[in-house]
Amino acid sequence: MIIDNVSNLESIEFKGSKVKNTTMKALVSPKQGWEGYVMREVEVKENGFTPKHSHPWPHINYIIEGKGEILLNGKMNPVTAGSFAYIPSNELHQFKNTGDNIFKFICIVPEEGHKY
């Protein structure tokens, strides 16, 4: 069991030429007893984006705040707080901040998809 606050967790910055202004915090994982899955909070700052990528596992996303776009099925789809998405396995995808504030979302992946 775990009860905590996201403000107590360490941010991991995504680095590379295909990502900009993006950090992540692991909220609940096998470390806390959730076997097989990881729930993460991702923050994409102004003008930021995640890399365009695909992988052999699906993931679920829920937008907490801000305004952005998700590349899925070859097109950019606008999202705001309250939006959610299911990204199938092997689907090319990307998250972009299109607003003036932080674009923040929950991302749940199988444990194999959490590489940090």
C-alpha cells in the first residue's frame, strides 16, 4: 500500500534530440506493490513534445491539465484536461504541448514499458 503526493517524487528528464521539455515521475509501480504495471505522471512544458515512437506494449493516458495533441493513427488529435486515450501496441504516437502552460497526463504502461 502507498499513499503519497506527487510533489515528493523525483522527476526524470527525457533526453535526446527527438524530445523537448518533458519530464516524468513514477507514481505507482511494482516497487509499491502493483505487479506488472507502472502509473506515471508526464509533464510536457511549453513548446515541448515526447519523441515520435512505437513499442510492443499498449498504454493508457489521462490528461490532467493543459492543452496538447496526441499523434495517433497518422494524425494529430487535440486533447485537454479530462481527455483520455488508449495507445495500441506498435502504434506510432507522440504527445505535444500546444498551450501556454504545462501539459500534464497520467500514463499507465506494463512494467516492461517503464525503462527509467
